[in-house]
Amino acid sequence: MKKYVVEGGNPLFGEVHISGAKNAAVAIIPAALMVNGVCRIENIPRISDVSLLLSILQDLGAGVRSINSNTVEIDCTHVRNAKVPYDSARRCRASYYLIGSLLGRFGMADVALPGGCDFGGTRPIDQHLKGFKALGAAVEVQSGFINAYAIQGSRLTGANIFLDKVSVGATINIMLAAALADGLTVVENVAKEPHIVDVANFLNSMGADIKGAGTDVIKIRGVKELHGGTYSIIPDQIEAGTYMAAVAACGGQIKVCNIIPKHMDCITAKLLEMGVEVEEIDDSLLVRRIGPLIKTNIKTMPYPGFPTDMQPQVAAVLCLAQGTSIITESVFSSRFRYTDEFKRMGAQIQVDGNLAIIEGVHHLTGAQIQACDLRAGAAMIIAALAARGTSEITGVQYIERGYEDVIEKFRKLGGTISAVEIPEENEALSVG
Ligand code: EPZ
């Protein structure tokens, strides 16, 4: 086990290069299962969720070859096993994409129910299962496994599906299952996140016929099979937003490089309201905060609204803004568990259901704090870097699920942060 030790109170200066998008990578790797050939995937982030999914594919019989630190070749030509054991699937929420890809390729899937971040509240997958059933699959959940199979032969059949709720996971999972189905599938009320477009582009580069990703309606015309090819994953919108929030909280000036500025619009707009300066330069953003932070109100929404995955990070910034800010979490039933940790640092936050009311304070002070999920963990780093004094962050395994080289990247920006090994038994003690 390890903890991060952070000396806060200094502004950030320098350049940070954004890695490939985690939420695209964790869908594209399962999608490679559908390809009869070699997929060369570039700009893949070196994060633990990616490593786990690659090892699951190997357990299923796929060939996985690392070409360099951010490029991998996956060959699923000879995969025939469609069962994913509990001890693998439970460690990564994105393992649910294996259902859609195995069902799409083989007409059957037997995958343990997913695990992943626990913000509190439930994270159902009823819309995923609704889509599979509409495509002609029988689906049953028993003994912690989702067992699904095509009722007619070994292929699914295209269908019209209207999602009851805008869901990233369901949108992608249905796209996967329908890519090799017989006929046309039309999915409405879909999510429009950049990573959904990326998964559709990946599948199309392998021979699929998917139109409309990024809009409210996606049309998937099933094809006989997918061939191999090469694909490069888009930059991570949330990783980029995390570093933008960090310089907003700490002050200073950083250049966030290798991004798609359009994807950042929803985050940039809110930072501008808070008194942060943002200048677009080609595929980078120059982000500067010199003066005081100004309070603002934020409501998380599906893309192109303000992303829920940026909610904890921007809360860390608002803890230091002048005035009272209100955050409304409208995507998940609750995602404010992390605020107790900020209170240990002197933050003034009241949580009432899906509302957080934040009274800005002059400064935060370092403390022992614990990450409870991936984005909360990133927010802990931001708060610790902005705080006066020393902080110790535990639960860092959550952070390393989704942030490549997070220590090195913050150090290059002038952050004083290091990873310290702690004995397993102390892990419980240090989190109190
Ligand atoms: C994906 O989770 C992301 N995870 C999450 O990012 C992200 O917060 C979320 O999308 C929203 O953008 C991955 O991509 C691996 P949803 P997902 O289905 O697919 C409800 C991170 O930090 N819902 O869009 O699980 C659900 O409970 C992670 O990178 C149903 O009711 O999110 C939630 O309230 C955290 N039934 C809302 O919809 C369903 O069948 C949105 O969930 C599915 C979802």
C-alpha cells in the first residue's frame, strides 16, 4: 500500500501533457474482443483499469503485445471463452462492456456483475440489460453473474431502443452488442460524451457501420465481422480538466497540452466564471489564475453539460472562492462523500441530498485525508496542493485507476508530492 505526501501552498507553473482518455480506453479494449484480427491501439493510458482489462482479455485467450508504453496490439482472433470470473470483473466497473462485446461477437456472455467506484448510492445497469433484451438476448442475473445469450442462433437482431435514462455505459454497451447483429439498430436518448464518439470511431475503423455518435440518436447497421486495424485514443477531457482545476485552486499558470479544446468548453466556461483565465492555443489551453477566485453555481449534466466526473475537483476550487457556491449533482444520486475529507482541511461545506453548499474560506490546511473514489482522489490532491502545510492522502489506488503518471505530472508543474510506501497494517491506522 502507499500514501501520497503533499506539501501545499505553492502556485503551479509549467506544461502538462494529457494522456489518452480512460473512459474511452476501458470501452475500446473490450471492443477489441469483437475483432477478427489484430487491433493496434495507440495513445492508451498506462493506468490500472487498462492493465486489468488487458489481463482479462488474455485470460479469455486474446494475444496482447505491448509495442511501447502507450501502444498495444490485441489479437482476439482465437478467443472462444465468454466467461469472465468474479475476481476480475469486480475490480473494474467497465467490465460490464465485456457483456456487450462477447454477446455481440459470440451470441453469449457470462460476466460477473461489475464493481468499481462507490460514490454511495446505487449504480444499476438496467438500461444495458434492456438494450440486450431488445436485441434478442435472453438475460438472467444469478449468483452475481449476468448470463446472456442470443435466443435466435448465435447472432443478435437489430432493434429500435429508446433509453429511459441517458447512460454512457448503456449507450456504449448497446453499440457493442449491435455492431455484429443482423440488421439495423436505432438507439435514442443516448449519451453524447466524447468517449462515446471515440468508441464508435474505433468500431468503424475496424469495419463497423455506426452513424450518429455524439448526437441524440445512434444508428448501427450490423456487419458480418470486424477486421483488424489501427486506432489512436482521444485525449482525456477529465484528466485535462483536473489539471485546469489544480491551477485554479493553487494559482499560477500552466499549459495543458495534447487536448481537444472543444471537449473542454463546459469546464472552461465555469473556470472563466470563477476568475480563471483560459486561452486556446492550437491543441493546448493556457490556464492562469492570479487574482481571487469568484464563487459560482454548478449543475452536473450529461455532455455537453458540466461533467459529473469534474464535480469533486471543482468543489476543491470552490472551497477557496469568495462567497457561497452551490453544486447540484444531477447525474448520480449522491457523489459528495468526499466533502467530509475537505472539512478536515477547514472547508465549509454543507451537503443536502444532491446539493453541496460551499462557503469559501481564505485557505485550507493540510490534513490526513482519504480518497473514496477516483475523482474524489484527484480532488484530494488538488485540495492538498492548495492547502497550507502537509497532507497525507490514502486510498491512492483509486487515483491510479484513472490518472497516468499523476505524481510525475504534478511534480513537473512544481507540486511537492511524493508516494510513500506504508505497511498494510498501518493502512487501516493511517485512515483512522
Ligand atoms: C460512466 O459511468 C463513467 N465510467 C463514469 O466515470 C461517469 O461518471 C459516468 O459515465 C457519467 O458520465 C466509465 O465510463 C467506465 P452512466 P456509467 O451509465 O456508465 C444511471 C470516472 O470517474 N443508470 O452514464 O456507470 C446511473 O445510476 C467514472 O471515470 C441507470 O439508472 O454512468 C447514473 O445515475 C466514475 N441505469 C446515470 O444513469 C443504467 O442502466 C448515469 O450513469 C445505467 C445508468
